[in-house]
Amino acid sequence: MTPRVKSILWQIVGYGFLVLGILGIFLPILQGFLFLMVALVILSKHAPWARRLRDWLKARYPSVDMRIHRAEVWLRAWSMRQKARWRNRKPFFS
């Protein structure tokens, strides 16, 4: 998969979480804040406005920055474990 396609797919996922977060503000069954934070983390790598917002949040609320950083570290480690698991999988049909 080319880097351009990956970037577009991540943006689609990020904006999808953004929509869910906005819906979650008004609907009691969705966790709006959680979806908004996930969208911000994903989009901050691909959208300049999200990067600026995240930098502002880091400066204004250092505790939020620490939580976002821990979530990113956990997500990176989880992603690496999934990639390793996918590479070492056994074929379905042998």
C-alpha cells in the first residue's frame, strides 16, 4: 500500500471518529470525549488544524498531553505486536 493511500485511509478513519465524537456529545450512549480524543490523535498526523489544536491542548493542559502520549505509546506497541502476530501466523489451508 502506498503512503498516499495510507494517509487517505487514516484521514477517513480520523474524520469518522470525529463524527462519532460530535454525535457522542448529543447522544448519551456514545462516549463523545473518547472519540474526539482518538480523532485528534489520528488527525494530528495528517491535518494541520488538528496538529495546532493538539499543540494548544498540550500547552494549556499538560495532564492531557501526558495521557495522549501514554495512549500513543500503548497504541504503537499494540500495533507492533499485531504486525508481528500477522507475520508469524500459520496459513489457514495447508
